[in-house]
Amino acid sequence: MESHDPVANLSGSFEVQINEKSVHSKLSSMAFPNFSDVAKNAKKAAAGEDLGHVRHQPITDCVLQ
């Protein structure tokens, strides 16, 4: 996997990319990614394998202030 310096994104989005490939977008799904699926995809990318599907983790118990 490539190493990058973090860049602040203040758009309210939660986007997950692995080696510049988008694997999840909170803006388009209105959900967080399933952490286990993201971790599995990171291991696949490190091994040179194709990335799999990342399931959505619904946003629950969220209070906007």
C-alpha cells in the first residue's frame, strides 16, 4: 500500500480509498463502511489481490447538535 500524508477534508464526507481506489463513500451511501470489510480489503491490497465489496454499517444513535 502506498503511504500518504493525511489531508484534512472538511466537507462532512467520510471517504475510504485504498491505493487511490474508492472503496466507500458516506456521501453516496449515507452509511459508514463495515470496518471488517475495510480491514480485509487493506490486507488484499497489500497482497496484490483484487479488492472486494465493502458493506455499509448503518448510522444509528447519532445526535446532531
